[in-house]
Amino acid sequence: MNSLFFGLGPICRKEFTHLVRDPGTLFFALLIPLLQLFMFGYAVDTNVRQIATAVLDESHTQESRDFINKLAASDVFRMVETVQSDDALYSAIRSAKVRVGVKIPYDYARRLQDGTTATVLVLIDGSDSTVAGQAINGATGVALEESLSRVVSGGGALPIDVRPSVLFNPSTRSANFFIPGLIAILLQVMIILLIALSLVRERERGTLEQLKMTPIAPLGLMVGKMIPYGALAFGELCIILTLMRFIFQVPIHGSLILLLFMSVPFLLTVLGIGLIISTRAHTQAEAFQLAMGTILPSVFLSGYIFQISNMPAFFRGVSAIIPATYYIQVIRGIVLRGAGFSDLWLNALILTLMGSAAILTAAYAFVKQNAV
């Protein structure tokens, strides 16, 4: 019987020693589940609250201000901007500064006083079906409550009629919302994995030592590694966009040329992140683990599924350093809302700065790692 388990003790001690001496394994075994727990427990919130809202009040009366205050008090809407024209209201929604626009007509107070029905127009960004549904329910509920209070005091028909209008995605198709964001996640996973394994593969094969003996500048090595994978990623982007348009029937309302142009900073950023991982990892398995570690934050904290505005301040800060956060805004803005460069230039600028910093960091890490 003892012969069946001969050597069990030494093998267990050896494996425990390897586990203790391998910080990467301990990190992924212990901290990743804790990170998932915190993200699901604190950052993931399916309730839609405090939707950014713009108001066009053409009535400028006490009655219109009361209605706006009741919308704000409902905890569904958060009044962030007051505009003075229809064009400004549509522009605020198209640029994603707000998700809802409320227009109160000039005759709102007069109609209430006359006992006729006053109509309030609620424009809703339909690129997120969850937000659209909550906005419709919230506005209708506030109007119904206000109408009932007036009916009880004065009698007659319901005095306030909310007319919701869903923009950009009138049918509220979930594919129109998820597929553009999914493009960002798929590109990030593919690019980081491929580029992260490149330098590690060179190191394991011994060819990295040969590269060190050649007069190649570190930045030249980094950029030289990036260009082929960047071209591959750009081609993959074109294929995915084609499938999105013709297979999944997601229309592109904005400029396709602008979308391709503004995709370049995102590709550079994730390529740079992959290079940083490749300079830190010593084996392909370690590089794979580090690359996989970037997926969960990108899915849950980038606004791909859950609203960033509903997250605690800490996780909103984390989302601000995730490249997918900005690219998802770019691709959804162009594909769904027809946004232009003036609406999205800040996202492209942030991605450009992040990409430049990532590439320089990777080059510096390579020099430091290989310094004699």
C-alpha cells in the first residue's frame, strides 16, 4: 500500500515550493477572483440612474421649471446642460454629452392653465436599449404623477402628455448596441495576445540575444514589431466592420473613413500595451496570463455593458485608463449616432497620448531589461 503513494510527500513539497516562488501563479490564483468579486459587487450595476439630460425650456415659466425639477428629483435623470435651440439639443445627444433631451414647448404653461393637454418631447439616445427603456419609463412616470396631481386638484383629462422619441436606434435592437462595442474588445484581445507573445517567443528561441548584438535602436525594434501586427489588426477591423454591416445588419450612420482613421490611435495603444507585457513576461505562458488579465476590466469597466456613471468613483477612475473606454465611445458614436470628428476628437487625442506613452514605456523597459 505504501508503494502506491511512494514519493507523495517530496512531490507535494516541491509543488508547494514552486507555487510560493511563482508570484504570477499566486497573483492569478488569488487576486484575480478577488478582482472579479469587487467588480461584480461594486462596479457592475444593472440599475440605470442619473441619466445625463439636457433641457430645452421654451416656456420659461414656473410650471415648466416645476416639471424639470420633478424629473431631476426622480433619480432617473440628471440635468447637466441647458440648451437654447433644437440643433444644440440634438448635437448634445449626438456627441454623447447627454443621453436624454427634454423639450418643453413655449405654450406649456398656457395649455395647463386652459385645461388642455401640454405635450413634452423627450429625445432619447437609443444606442443603449437599457438606458432608452429606463428613460421612457422615468419620463412617463413623472408626467403621469404630475398629471394626476393636477387632475385631483382641478379635474378633467390628463394635462401632460410625454412624447418619447428614440433616436439612432428606434427599434432598440440589442445587436446595434453590443456589436460595435464588441469590436473593440475583440481587437484588443487579439492584438495584445499576438504582440505580447512576439518578444517572449524571440527570447525563448534565443533570437532576442542576436537582436541585441545588432545596431537596432530600442524604439526601432518596438515599432518594427508593431507594424506587421498593426496591419493585420487593421485588416481584421475592416473584415469585422463588413460582417457587422452586411451580416448583422448594423447600419453605419457616420463616416466610415473617419472611423478607420480614428481606429489607428486605439490600435497603437493596444499594440503598445502588448509590447509592455512582452517585455515583462519571461515565458509565453506568463505573457498569455498577463494578456488575459486585461480582458475583465475592459469588458466590465469600459462601458461596454454597464454604465460608467453608475460605478463608484474608484472604478470610474480605473475606466479612465482603459483604452477600450474611449474607442467604444468612438465606434458607437460614429456607427450609431453619426457623430463627427468635432464630437469625438478628445477620445482620439487621449488614445494617441496613451499609445505614445505605451510605446515609449515598452522601449524603455526593453533597454533597462537588456542593459549590461
